[in-house]
Amino acid sequence: MTASYRLFGMPGSLYTAKARSYLRKQRLDVEELPVGHPDFAPISRQVGRFIMPIVEAPDGTIVQDSAAIIDHVERAGTARRSAYPTTPLHHAISRIVELFGGEGLLRPAMHYRWNFDAENLSFLRRDFVAGLNPRADKATGDATFAMASGLMRRAGASFGVSDATIPAIEAHYAELLALLDAHFCNHPYLLGGAPTIGDYGLVGPLYAHLARDPAPARLMAQTARAVLRWTERMNAPDAMLDGLRADEALFEEDAVPDTIVALLRFIAADFLPELAGHIGFANDWLMARPGLEAGTNGLDNPAQRGIGMAIVVWRGHELRTAVLPYRFWLLQRVQDFVDRLGGDDQARVMALLGDTGLATLITMRTVRRVERVNHLEVWGPVRG
């Protein structure tokens, strides 16, 4: 039988894991193919850069980016259960956690993958070669992995992973695991009996890097069994509720448990300052380019993802980290939702964000919106 959707990615890819989890939960007919498959090269050229995941929809439409893939399925009306809650608090929370999952957990994801060679390297070599060049002989496979691992180690450094920051990264991740484990001991998903876009955002790093690679998988199994079980649940088409809840409802009356409030406060403390620093950098960068043409990224290479390196302070360390407009595009999804809310609903959301230290998440904005056009991030007009 011909698959309805074709998902191009890799088992160890953070953003592929987000899309895969969602597509499985919708029980769609999906064929997953590695980026080393011959059909990927022409599709990648159509997208304009080598990046994953990419989905080819039943009608031939090409969709790149996990969030865009999810939204494409939602708009097509083929989702079994929407990723987006219908109530204001749940919807806002799930979008904030989506942003944090994909962008705020890059340091632990990269550290635990690339700084434990004794445990991880043999696994990673086989995993990467199988995805990138599955028919390679040993010499070609070694060269493929050397190229890919070198690129990824440099990416880790650009996210702030260094010998100096490792203790802080490990403390940050241990705190997060404890918070999530406390929640998932009592609830199968972030907001009750069904996954939301927040779950899909978190599962990218927590599964692809931190539950599959040997060293962090051992750590998760030993210290956060409920989180490990959640990663398994997120990769199964059925709910696998483990007796935690008998239905697929979210928490009633838009309720927010204390464990989620604690998670939001953690996000405010450990992610918001970096995000603010990146927005400040981007605004300075944009103001220095008043003639930047709308619909472009302002760079010589249209496929380039970063605009520079910002200095931010994180857990007492001064980090030099890559500024990626894609992150602002995800942030805008949160802000646009809150902006659209009516008076009482908006007030309730802002009260929660104020209580958890996240209120400025809605007000910090780049002077130009980020848009995605033909699979690439570009700047829109100057905001009015």
C-alpha cells in the first residue's frame, strides 16, 4: 500500500521526533525515510537547504519544519485529535512549552549527545550513517560521520555548550527532569489525558537525544522513570495511560496543576533571559539595516539560519550563542494567540504569566516580524 505521507528525517533528529510523534498520534498512514534516501536530494533542493524534517503530503505538497508539518495536517482536517487546546490557559501554556522544548533544551540535548563519547560514540556513528548514507562502506561511513559530528559539535558550541558551562547544564537538566517526573507520575501528558503542541515540542529533545543516546538514556531511566515512560507514550499511536486517567480529556475548566506552574517558573528563569537577549541583539541588527528588503533574511545566503552571536548570561555564565530568527517565529505563535484573545480570557492568561514570571514573553518583540516563505525564514515589514 502506498503511504499517504512520506516523512524524511532521522531517528536521532530532534525536530523529526516532534513531527513523527504527532503523525503517529494522528494514526496517519506515514512512510518514514532517511535523508540518505535518493528521493530526498531533489526535495531538499526544492526546499532550498539541507534540513529535516520534510514531509511530502498525499497531494505532493512539500512541507518543511515540524511546526509547519503539524499545522499542515491540522488545516487539512486529517488530525484525529488537534494538538491545540480550545481553552485559553491550556492553549497558551502548550505553545510556550512548545517554544521551550524546541529552543530552550538545545544545550542539554547537545551536551549529553556529544560529551559522552565513551558511551555514545559507537551508537551515534551507526545511527548517523544509517540515516545519512545507509549504503556507505566503512571508509565512506567514517567520513560521513566525521563531517556530521563535526558540524553538530560546532552547533553545540554555538548554543553555549563548553567545559565551563557543563556543570550548569547538568544542574539545569536535573532540575527539569525532577519537575517533569513529578508531573508525569500523576498525569500521562502535560495537560491531562491527551497530548498537546507542548508535548510535541518537548518530545523532540527528550526523546531523540535524551532518551535514545546511551548516556542520557541511562540517566533518564535511573532518575526519571515517569519521563522515560512519557517518551514511550509519545511515540505510540494509542494513549498508553498506565491507569493515570481513564479518558482523553484535558484538565477540566482550563485548570493548571501546581506541577505545570512550577514548570512555567523554571522556563521563566532558565529560558526567558536568553530569549530577551536574542531579541535585543536582533533589534540592534535590524536597526543597523534600515534598507533591509522585506521578504529576505538580510544575508548573502538566503538559506542561512543565524544572524550573529549574542552575549547572554545564563546561570552565572556569560555565553556567546547563535541568534536564529526561527526562534522568534515560534515566539510569535505564542504572542499572536494571546493578542487574539478577548478581554477576560487574555486577562486570565496574563495573570498566570505574571505569576510565573513569563509576562514579558508576550511583550518582547522584534521590530520586524519573522515570516516563513518558501520554507525559509525571512523578515517582514517594519511593524506599524
